[in-house]
Amino acid sequence: MSIFKKLFKQTFIYGLATVLPRALAIVLVPLYTSVLAPSDFGVYATLMSYIILGNVLLSYGMETAFFRFINKEPSQKKTVQSTALVSVFISSLSFFIIAFLFREQLAGFINFDIQFVSYALLILLLDALVIIPFVWFRANEKPMKYALIKIINVCINLGCNLFFFLVLPGLVESDADTILQGVYTEDNKVLYVFIANIIASGITLVLLAPLYFKIGFNFNASIWKQMLKYSFPVLIAGVAFSINEAFDKILLNYLLPPEIAANEVGVYAACYKLGVFMTLFATAFRLGIEPFFFNHANKANAKNTYATITKYFAICGSAILLFVIVYIDFFKTVLIKNEAYWVALSIVPIILLANLCLGIYHNLSVWYKVTDRTKYGAYISVMGAGITIGLNFILIPKISYFGAAIATLAAYGAMMCVSYLLGQKYYKVPYDIKRIGTYLGIAIVFAGISFYTFERNLWIGTALLMVFLLLVFFLERQEIQRIIKK
């Protein structure tokens, strides 16, 4: 059981590195929704969607390849690390130079101000240059350093946002001659979001710069070609994932009438943030579990271990789904101050369930990662992206952002099911499908009853949540007690 203890420890620390910074960043949601109109928030959400896609392109699967090859070729661990570092550094810098030279054409193509495009390109470069150093921390089991720098990054980002939106206006108003007049804008406050991000990302790069010299700049062309071959399907999967995650905002902006598009994107993106609790849980778990999957792949009991982990992930995810939906009225008043955004609240149960399906999919994806069949991950992700794009084109013109939410759930649900079926063919893990399906089914039914049937009645929702937790306790108590004792 020491394996589970180590997994729990690393997942907790990586979870802290993810949950605590994002918990601080959650403060930005009520801040943005209180100082920005829904249309302005929609501009921010759309641009961030482009940045998400850019981040995937600039990492091109090297993170996963990094983990795979340092375990596959232990004798060449240092060479693998430095080769990955040099590859991402050169490709990112080359992309930035070319894209910056053609920033006017790029701005015209996506129909955004050139200033926004310039800032977005700089953010992409800074974020890409810290990819391998952060992966090095994870691969060398240094979660505390990883967590510390992640927390510093978001604290700086948060501090800059608070200064620009809350402190700067008062300073300018109190002193008309202050030098800060040059950086203050009343009409284009969205710029502050990107400036804060640039400052935080720049300082993060400075903190991680010593790792460049520790990892080294050795480059092995033969290993690089093997890593590219391995990572290319991961890149395709990543692009598809970014489409599933962010393309709905872009398509809302594209498919809806111009006079309402930005506003619809804004309310949708704000209420989408209420699904952050499931995202935090799934992301923290994935950060801890991915190195574990590779390190444990050759153990005799690997498949049984994977099955147990997935079952408890599904249990925890189902509980989070039900908890957030039951207390959604509390969370909405805390995170979204402006009632103008609440019109899109109906998407929250759908988005929570979609993110839970995605988390389960990440657990199921172990089969193609440890067997070097990453091309299947790409196939599944492309299928999901196709569902996302197809349903968005069909549903958005008819039911706006509710259609985008349905498309997200359909895509992640299909990916989860297909990955399970293929995994049982190529790397059969004895998942307890009956028990997992029971927990998921009960959580979904209870959530639907609480949210839609009884219109978020707090007492009924709480009672349903207690029934679910008691059910889990009685069905799993023996195994839980056994794990705790060991």
C-alpha cells in the first residue's frame, strides 16, 4: 500500500500547486464580472481560447514524450531531458518571431485589435519556455518546488490584477499629474488582464532560468526524432482537446449575431467557471497520476491498481458533482457578483458532468500511454473534436450557449466510452464498471432532481447528497478501512 501512500502524497502536493493558485485566481472571477461588462468578459474569454490552442501547439506533446523516454531509456535520461529543452526553446522562439512579424495579418484574420494579438503572442512565448522546467520537477519528484513556483506565479498575477483594477483607478483619480496616468485606461480595461499575465509569466521564467543550465543544452537528433514520432499523436490529441475545451467560445462568437455574440460568450464563460471545482480535482489528480502510470506500468499488480484508482476517482468526482450542484446558489453569489451573468446558470450541471467524464477518460487513457499506442489517443480526441464542432454548428444557432454545453458533454462522454472499449481490447484493466456506473448514475439522477425538478431547493438537495455519501460509505467501508489501516 506504500504505492497508494506515495501517490496520495504527490497528488496532494500537485493538487495544492493546482488548487491553491487557482483558488486564489478564482478571486479574479468576481473581480472581472464586477468591473467588466459581459461583452468585455466575452472578449477576454475568446482571446484566452486562442491562447489555450497556442499553448498546445507550442508544447507539441513533449511533456508526455519527456516522461515516456526518461523511463524507457534510463541510461540516457540526461540526454532526453536536454534534447526536449532545446527542442521546445528553439521552436517557441522561432514561432514567436515569425508570428510577431505577421501580427497585423494575424489580428485581421481573427478580428481582434493588434495590441491584443501582440500581448497574446508574448504570453505564449513565456509560457512555452517554462514547459520543460516544470516537467523536469515532476519527473524528478520535486513537487514542493513545482508547487511553490506555481503559487508564486498566480499570486503575482492576482496582485497585478488587484492593483490594475482596484488600486490604480484611485491613484489616478487622486493625483491628476501622477506618472501612472500613462498606464491607465478607462475604456479598454481588458488589457490589464493580459499585462498582469505577462508580468507573472516573465517572473516565473526568471525563477526557472537556472534549470536551463542544470538540464543542459545537449541535443541528440536520433532521440529527438523518436520523441517527435511519439509526441505527434499526443499533439493531435492536444489540439483536439483544446478544441473541446475552448473552441465553443470561439464558435459562439462566430455563429451568433454580432450584436449579441460577445455578451453570450461572456455569460457562458462566467458560468462555465462554476465548473472549476471539478476541473481542479481532475487536473490535480492527473498531474499526480501521470508519472505514476508510467513508473508502475511494469509491476505485476499494475492493472488492479489502475482499476482501484479509477473507481475512487469516479466516487470522489460524483460527490463533487452533487455537492456543487446542491450549493450552486451559494457559489454563484460568491464567484459571480453581477446578476447579469446568472442567466447562463443552467449550463453548470452539464459542464460539471462533462468535466467528470473527461477526468475518467484521463484515467482510462493509461492503456494507450503505457503500450505506446498514443495514436489511438489522437484518434479518440479527434473524434471528440469532431463531435464538438459538429454539435456546436448545429446547436449554437438554435439554443446558443446551452448547445455549446451539450456539445461539450457529448464529446467528453463519447471519448470516455470509446477509450474504455478500446482499452479492454488492447490492455484489459478489470474496472469495476458496475460499481462505477452505479455511483455515476445515482449522482446524475440526484443532481437532476435537485437542480431541475426542485429548482435548487437547499434542503432537498442536502438530503440527496447525504443519501449518496451514506451509500458510498456502506458499499466501500471495508475497502476504505483496509486502505486506512495499511
